[in-house]
Amino acid sequence: MSNAMAVNDSSTAKGLTNKTLALIVSVFSVIEAVVAYFIVINPLFISPVYNNADLNEKGITYIVKLFGKTFASAQEIAENQVILSLSSTILNIVLVYLVITGVPILLSLFFYKGFAFAKSYLTAVFGAKAVIGLVPVLVPFANVRNSMRIFGVVDAVICIVACVYFVYLNSLEYADDMLLTPEQIAGMKKRGIKGGIMFVMMLALVVLESFAMGAYGINWSIFLGWNDQALTQGYILVLLLGVALTAAIMYVRDADWATYFFLAFGGAAALSNLFAVVTKILWIFRTYNPMKALAKQGDADAIEWIGQNGMTTSWWIKTVCLILSFVVAAALAFYSFGIVKGKLGFKFGAEEKKPAVAVLIGAGSVILSFVLTIAAVAMWDRLQYSSFVMGAMDYMYFIVYGGITLFIAFAMMGGYGFTKFGALALYLVVASCNFSSIFVVFNARSSFIAANPGFMGYNYIISGVLFILSVVSCLGIIPMFAVKEVDSYLYNKRYS
């Protein structure tokens, strides 16, 4: 049997047989599908067709048929009876089941028959299903019930265990194919443990973030100008979890970029959450305590305000989750930094001085661009809005934008060549947005001066200058491409 077709015997000798494992996967997939129908599919997709909220509210009677009016009786059509079709819903459900149930069963058959690729695809399938299972927990859908969340968590845990097991089988096969020494195999096992720890910490972080979302503020973003972003915030957490799982899996086989991912997003989340905690403490001392004192004196407005903004049990739970999310994020950043700290130094010989300085300038410019952009947008928003109120989406913005920035900077310092083009792509997005903002700010200043004779609009000037500096800082990428020795320096540093 060829290498492309053969399943490594050691993968079964040290664990379950191919036949047993294939049977377990198939049985689990069927049970999962049946339970999912009664807990998720039927309540969310089938029942709403038979209990149409819009038609019920309008008092319109209706009937449901498999193919709608296609096979309706002549009398029903003559009476202009409202007939709802169930076929499109069933077709969508069938397509979903073909993916979430049919694919694992088919892959388990390939695995049983000896196709080596089946292990890799089963790893991906169970990893994806684990992330999907946590969607009801991370995304605040309106119609999600607690039973759906419980089912999602249980299903996710089982799928993560299955994913880890297939990663283990793939690692055994990889070790045999690459003729790894016992020392190399031991190193791969250690990376597997470290990757698992970082993923679990990221999992805890995104779950805590989802529960703490209400503690950040209202579901909008003053930085982005977006309203009603509760679902978007959840989708961001799901995306981060999916990337984290992929990074943890790839880290087992020397994909050290994964550590920089955990370091960057852990650090960005820690800083964002620390800022949120400090802001909340300041709110208590500056706003809540004075209003509470006025309420005790009988002030009617203060009493009403306290009633709307009081520290309820829900408030305390969200605040505790916010504090814990900061602690977990900081722990994740600290743990991952301990793994790569040796790569982030800048010890170099005299012949490497030129490329090392170019890399340092590039990494510094990425971070400087982020800081200047945040400062410029914050200044501009203070001029636009009568009240500068940060929303929950702003903290997600800090985590994502800050995480990408730190990831590029850290990976660049760690010797990864792709960061040159990653920084360039980031600069193209940031510079294009900030360049247009320069004209918007100064046009707004002209309008302000025209409406307020005698005023200079210094805050507008400061905001505009910050936008200009953020664009200029993007030019820090030039040395990365201008110095020819940079690629060799990055390669040597990465593998040193």
C-alpha cells in the first residue's frame, strides 16, 4: 500500500483499532444528529414555520404544506388560503446534515479502509464542530435556549477530545514518516502540551469575554461608529477561538507563529480589559458614588438614575467576569511570552547591525501606527460627539486591531519573513483610512471656525496632526524592503 493510502499501524497499536474508531465516530455522529434535531433544529427552524410570529400577530390564518401551493387543493387556492412551504427549510436542514453528519461518517469509512488523509480531515471536522458547538454560548442570539447552550457545550467538549485524539494519531504518523529521534518526539509531545494549555486559556478567555460583554458598556462602538453590534462581538470571539484551535494544532509540528498569536492577542486582551476595569473603577468614584449620595438625600433624578444603573447581581457577575478575563488574558500573555522570550531579543553581530535595525524600525513602526491611530480617532470622536461613551464593540476593536498589530510586531522580531507583507497589508488599510480622515478633520475645522469666529480649533489641529503622523509612521516598513540582508537575518534568527 502506498504512503498516501496507508494508515500508520502504530496509530492503532497504541490506541483504538481503525474499525473501532470508525464505528465510534459514526455512532457519535448519528446520535449527535438526532439530539441536535430535537434540541436545535426543530425549535429554531421547523416550529417557527408552523408558528409564524408575523402572521399570528396580524391575525392571518395559514396552513403548512411540504411544497406550499404546488400540490394544494383547488378549494384552498380558490379561498386564497395562505399556504406556507416547508420544503426549502427541509432542504437546508438536509444540506446541513450532509456536512455535519455525513462528512464525518464518510471520513470514518475512509479511515477504516486505510486512507491516511482521513485522520487530517477528521481533525479539521471535529475542530470545526467544537467551535460551532460553542457558538450559542459566545453569540447572543435572541432565540437560543439554555438547553441549546448546554448541548453545544457538551458537544464541543466531545469534539475537542476527538480532535485532540486525531492530532495525536497524526503526530505519531508524522514522527514515523520523518524518522524523528526520541528526543524530537519528546519535544513534539511538550509542544502538544504547551499548545493545549494556551488553547484552554484562550477558550477560557473568550467565554469570560462573552459573559463580561455587558460590563464593557452598550453594544456600539464610538471608534467605528457602529450601532447594535452584540452579534458581531460574538462572531469575533468565535473567530478568535477558531484561529486559536488551528494555531494550537499546528504548534505541535513546530509552527512557532502560533505562540506569537497567543502572546499578541493575550496581551491585547489584557490591556483592553485592564483599561475597561480602570474605567469602571473611575465610573464608580466619579459618577456612581456621588449619585448614590444624592439619592440618599432624596434627589428624585438621582433616585431614578440609581434605579437604572444600580449595581445589581447581574452587574456584579459581569464585572467579575471582566476582571477574570483580564487575569486569564494576562496569564496567557505571560505564559506564551515565556516560550518565545529568547527569540524577541536583539543580540546581533556587527555584520547583522543593518538588517537588525531595519527589523526593529519595522516592528516599532507597526506599534507606533496603532498607538497614533487610536489617539487620533479618540480625539476626533471627542469632537464629534457631545458625550464620549465607549461601547463594548470598542474593546473588541482594541483586541482585534491591537492583536493583529502585536502579532505582526512580535513575529517580525521572532524572525518570520511573512510579517513584511503582513505589515504592508495592514499599512495599506490603515493609511488609506487615516489619509482620508486628514481631509475630513481639517474640513470640519474650517466649518467650526466659520461658525465660531475667534476660535482656532486647536483640538481639530491635534487630531489632524495625529492622523498625519499615523500615516507617516507607516513608512517605517521601507527599511524592511530596502535592506537586502533582512530576509537572511530573519531566517537565521527564526532557526537559531
